[in-house]
Amino acid sequence: MDEGILGHLRELYEAAGDSLLHLFEKGEVT
């Protein structure tokens, strides 16, 4: 696969993970 695509997917994955962590910290996710 193209390294550019893998890098972009990784950025999206990390951004989604950060969002989930923030939600857990706020207690908005049960």
C-alpha cells in the first residue's frame, strides 16, 4: 500500500482515539 495512505489512516485513527479518550474522561460514555 501507499505510505501516504497509511499515514493518513493512522492520523485519522489517532484522532478518533483521542476523541474517545476525551469522552471517557468527561464521563459522557457509559
